[in-house]
Amino acid sequence: MPADRPTAGDDRPVLPRAGSRLPSAGYRSGMELAWAAAGLAAGAPIGAALRGTVFRLSVPPGGPPRTTCPHCAGPVPRWLPLRCRSCRGRLAVPLVLELATAAVLALLLGRFGGQPAMVAFCYLGALGVTLAAIDISVQRLPDALMLPAYPALIALLALAALTGHHAGALVRALAGCVVLAAAYLVLGLLRPGQLGGGDIKLAGLAGLALGWLGWPALLAGAALGFVLSAVVSLGLLAARRITLRSQICFGPFLLGGALLAALAIG
């Protein structure tokens, strides 16, 4: 029997064969930095492309998408410039979406780069930046973005499950979607006005991603969303920017908690 193959019941560790090399910590760190740099480079143009979507859908619930300049009512192109071409009025804040998208994609690719589900996580990350920007602007999470995201995200995770042989993770992702959405629905029914229908739908999307990573990530992401909301609310109260009766959007905190949980536990 070869010397490098232990017999049954032998607890000695199996040493690598002579000449074989395992990836070093420095190599892994270098790859993570390379993936993060790729996310940083891709995030800026993606954020610029999302600017038009944020502008068009930042309207009150039930309102039609914006297609004209709010200053002069002139037509606005699909690729939104920073200023109106007719009146030169500002249409968007420079670099906010670009930097936010670049940061999110850099973090996600630095953590999940090279893994089968990296495309799914990056898709949800870019979508999350868009939804957070709209929610902050008009306290709305539009169905036009969230409803198509369900089949898209499930398809991306299903592809990751096929390529990476992670059928169990896909089943857990679907279960996480149902569990987290149901939990938010119960909270919304118990405390009307605190959580809206958009928050419940967004919780389902977050549950898909966090469920893929595991139940600890799902629980941590759900909890961190409320923790972030409480911390920011207390800060705004202390600064007298809001009152106890003020309502603040919850979508960005839900997304932020999910991102932190995915990076820390995923």
C-alpha cells in the first residue's frame, strides 16, 4: 500500500504529494483584490446607466414615470445627463449612484468573485442601489423593478446551482424567500404603517440571496436591517432632523443589513 494513503481508521493527516502546491493566503488575497477592482471598474458605468431609471421612477406611488425635466418640462433622454439640455437645470447629483454602485459591486465581487452565484449577488447589489436611491427620494419601492427581479434572481441562482452542484442551496434560497417575506408580512399586519408592501416584496428578494448563503446569514441580515434603522433613527432624532412621528424609508436599511450579513457570514 502506498505510504501517502492511510489505512482505514488511521487518523494521520494526508500530506500533499511532492511537487503539489496549495493556493497561498497571499494568492487568495490577490485574487480577492483583483475581483474587487473589477467590481469597482464595472460599477461606475453601471451606476451611470441606472441614473435614468432612478430619475424616471422617483415619483409618488401610482404616478406615471417621469419623462420630462421638472424645471422646464423639456424631454429627457433615456441616458440621463446630469443637467437638462434645454434649461441646464440639475437632474441628478453627480457621482452618487456611480460611487455607490462601484462600492457595492467591489465588496460583493471581492467576497464572491469566482463563485457560481457571483452574478446573482452582483445583480441584486446593483438593483439594491437603484431601489435604495428611489426609496430615499420618494419612499417608494416600485413594482416595475421588484417584480421582474424575482424570476431573474431565481434563474441566476438556479444556473449557479446547476454549474456548482448546489441544489440544496437553491432549495434553501427559495425557502428563505418565503420565510423572510412572510415574517415581514406578519410585522406589517401587526404594526400597520411601519412596513409597506414594497418592504415585504424586497424582503423576499433579500431572502433569496441570504437563504442561498444559509440560515445564519438570513437571520443576521433580517436583524441587522432593524439595527441599522434604529441607529440612524436615533441619530436623526438627536440631530432634530425627524420627530417621533416621522416615517423614514426602511428599504435601504433592509438592503444594508443583507449586504453586511452576506459579507460577514456568507
